[in-house]
Amino acid sequence: MKQHVLLLHGALASGKQLQSLARDLSPLYEVHTLTFSGHGGRALKPAEFNMAGFAQEVRAFIREKALATLHVFGYSMGGYAALLAAAEAPGPITTITTLGTKFDWSPATAAAETRLLDAAKLLEKVPQFVQQLAHTHAPTEWTAVLDATRHLMLHLGEQPPLTPEKLATIRIPVQVLVGELDKTADVDASSLHAAYVPHATFEVLMNTPHPLERVNPDELARRIIRFIESAA
């Protein structure tokens, strides 16, 4: 029987972001994807659009699918949700791999990130990206998802739930991956926070920026597979 793997997407995306990775992993594993609420056309409830809510969705998905054991891969925001879910109630989660997850949230870093979420500037400078957002999140207005994400980041800056103390409670194997050229998830900050997790490994993907579509898909799949098999 195949082991189960759950894939979690990043901010402003949906489960479709991980289709190619799911395809690469499916010969070896039973692959699941989860689209967080407020994304991909799912109803947006501002009060639930936060990391605690997304971590709860991860745990609820596991219960609904009656998964006795599983491995989780989370890209960027998805990695944060996975770790928070495991810190609060690991349950059947056996391993977690994160890629490009930003750990160093503060008022200053949140302000820097939210400056990039200006709807007018996005329309002016990257209209193709705006079209993609509109298509991904329809029928929800893309500007509503953008605004909710901005509030999520500001809240993370004020009260980041993955503190060093919280990370230290995660007792399962964790693989923290970050791109050498990642300007969102800083390499040094990622290394520092990975060190707080008792059974974490940390690796840098050379010549790799933050966007998932610019990550070598074969290399990413190999690292996930190798980590899962090493924990067997």
C-alpha cells in the first residue's frame, strides 16, 4: 500500500499550483492536495483567513480522509501551516518538508512584504499576474484575496505563532529547503529557525529563487522522496 503525501500551496495560489509535483510523486505515493479556504474559488471568510485557521484546515483534512499516517510538503505559506499544525497536534503527520517558507516575521518584515500587495501597482506593472489571480480565485474577487493576505501577513508580523519555543515542540523529522536566491524566505533566517526544530535538516537549493515555477521540479521531487524514505 502506498504512503500518503499531502501537498500545501503558497499564498495567493491554490492546490493547482502543485499539480506537476503531484504528478511526479504519484507513481510512488497516494498524493493529496488541499486548497485553503479563501483560495481557488473557496469561500473567503476574513475571520478564518489566518495561519491558525489554515493549520486547523490541515488537521480537519487529515481527519476527513481518515489518514492514519502521512507526509506533508508545504510551499511557502503552506509550509508554515504544516509546521503550525504539527506543533499543535501532529497526530498522523510523519514528516514535513517545507520549501521557501518565511519564518522571520516581524512588523518590519510584514510591512516589506505587504508593500508588494498593492492592487493598483500590480495592475500597472504585472497585468498578466493579475489575470492569473482573477482566474485562480474566481468567483471571489482577486482584490479580496489580496487584501485578506495582506491582513494575514500583518498579523504574522505582530504575533508570529511559530516562535522558537513552538518550533522546539515539533518532534517529527522536518526538512527545511530554501533557494539560494530566495528574497522572501531568507537563507540565514531559515537556517536559524530550522535549528530550533529538534529533528530538522536544512538545505539550500543552489541558483534557486522563491517562485515555485522556477524551482527544478525533478530536484524537488528527489529531495522529498529521499527524505520520506529516510524516515521509513
